[in-house]
Amino acid sequence: MDLTRRRLLVLLPAAAVAWKYVLAGTPEASPNYKLTEHWWTMLIDIPKCIGCGSCVRACAEENDVPDGYFRTWIERYHVADWKIERPEVTSPNGGKQGFPPNQDASGKNFFVPKLCNHCSDSPCTQVCPVGATFVTPDGVVLVDKNYCLGCRYCVQACPYGCRFINPKTKTAEKCSLCYHRITKGMTTACCEVCPTGARQLADLKNPKDPIHEFLRTHNVQILKPHMATGAKVFYNGMDGSVR
Amino acid sequence: MFKDIEHLIRLAVVILVLLAVFVVLRVAVVPRSFGQYGHYRGAAIEETAARPIAFAGHDACEACQTDVVEQKKQGKHMVVACEACHGALAKHADDPASVTPPKLDTAVVCARCHEANSAKPKDFPQVVTADHSGGIACDTCHQPHRPKIETSTTEAKKTEPKTKTEGRK
């Protein structure tokens, strides 16, 4: 068969499309993991948090989070006497190196670990103009870094301040709930290293998960429920001053 | 009536060609897995899941370090995962011979959790390290995997300075 100009013109687009699929390759699949059988979330037990910063360091190491940016961080709340509406919140370097000792001991003091709330009606996924961020069928909000334009809409939309633009890739980044770990049957890096069990990964679709008993028997809150984001990182023992 | 129908046919051809170009471009540009689960690239889920891990998890550690597991079981550090202090060691778990965990400075590592801070839970054991040990390494007196100093041996009691600061802020 002669390769005429006409035939070449017909073949070129087809070849381009085929080559694209070759380049994409097949990513390593997690065996026996079914997307629809999980609904991931996290439980934060504030009275157990000691502000050691292990979670922040582990997250940075596990996910290559650049210095000065945080997928999870710890805040130290200082509520003086009755000033519940004006708490003093400090988070030196996200609590990565812990907190300086001998801080103001008056009033009420406690630590609050923060991370993406993996909202089921998340504002950040709703504003993405290209579909680069989404809620997976197992309830994790992820960013497709190969598809993200870096337009920053989602960074502004998140009411919890959980997103940032990675200075290297220039794309949006956030807590992935260690998706590469939980799909392999492991816990997240932050939950793995938390020495007091203040952070616990939970699967709401797993009837044997202790989260169900915990939610039944404790006064658990979510952050900013008035925003109707469907946040599903549950906070136990949370003070009214936390926002 | 259809005297100038040729004009309409030309227009229709132009529209059809544009439509065809659009369809071809769309097929070429939109990723294959887009829309598999929703308005996003379905393959992105697998790509995210394919990332290599850095923390091996305590199950991997405990498979080999059975002596440390036995030690930890006897003390309060039972619940603390190995990598909480020793750091990310998935590479060590994959290849224990060539990648060895670094030696830890207990004066730094222990203080991360146990340095006194008014925001820490009151029942969590805390010390002001400057008063408690003067900055010497904690494993001088404490065994990190089973940190409680047994009171039955009076020797241990003597070597522990200022016990009053321990356990309370």
C-alpha cells in the first residue's frame, strides 16, 4: 500500500490519539480495593492531642509537602477567661517542630489538629472549572495534578484554608487522606505516627469500624457546620472557640 | 421555491465539517477516563493511589523487631508506633540490610512529646527538661521502649533527678 498524502492525513490524527494512550500507560492498581465499599473520614480527639507535631512532619515526609506549606497542621488555642469569640490561635510553622514551652498558661489552652475535611459537598470541587478536583466514590477529595490549571479558585473556596498552590508544580495541593496508603489497607501517615491516638482514620461504610460506637457515645462536632459543606472530619471534645 | 438551495447545502456542509472537527478534537483532547465516575479524570484516582509509601507502618516493623515489641508491651509506649520516633522507614523495611535507621538523640526526640506545655492534656506525663534532666539524654535513665523506671530497684531511683516535676505540670 502506497502512503499517499491522503492516507497520511487520515492516519496522523488516529496515530496521535493512539500514542496518547500509550504514553498514559496503566497505573499500578491496588488489588482487591473496591471504591464503592468505603467512605473514608477521620476522627480527631482533641483532649488527646499533645501538639508534638509528629503528624505534620510525617505528612510532609510521606507526601513531599514543601517547607512552609501544610496539608495538615496544628493550632494552639488560648482562650482567655470568657473571651470565647476571640481565641488567640498560634501555629508556629504549622506546629511542625512542636510548640514553645512556657506559653501563657492562664485561661483555657489546647491543641487542634487541622486537615482537609474531605467534605461530601465540598465547595472546592464545585468551583473547579476543569474538573481537576473531585470527591472519589470512597469519599476522599483529591486533586488531579496533571489536569489542574493552578487557577486558585479552589484555594479561595475552601472555608477551612486547607489548600495551597505547590510552588514547584504550580498546581493545587491538599491532604489526600494518604490515598496511596489507605487503598493498600494501611492507615494515613499522620495517624500512623500519632503517639496518643488523637487522630484516627475511619471508614464509615465498614460496620465493624469503632467509629460508629464512638460517634454514638461522644459529643462530636464538625468544623463550620453552618457552611453546609458536608465536612466529615469529626472532632471530639471541641471547644466552642474553635473555628 | 428551492431555487437557491445550493447556498443552504454549502452552509450545511460547512456546519457538518465544523461539527466533525469539533468531535475529532474533543475525542483527542478529553482524556479517555474523563467521566468514568463523574466530571473528572477517573484515572487520576489510580494515579494518586500508585504513589509509593514512605512510612512502612508498625505491622511491618513488628514482623522483625519482636524483642522491641515485647519490651513495649510492658510499658505505656505500647501504643506509640515505631515510626513516630524513628521516622519514615519504608525503605528500611524493603531492604533491611543496606538501609539502617539513624540513631536517635533522646534529648530531642523525647522532648517533642514530653516537654511541658500548658496546652497539653493535664494527665499526659510532662517535664520541664531543663529542670528534670538538664538536657542530658533521656536514655541515660529511661529505657525509651519501656520508659517507666522501676521503683523496686533503689539504684534507679537515685539516678533520676527531681522526680517531682514528672507527671504534672
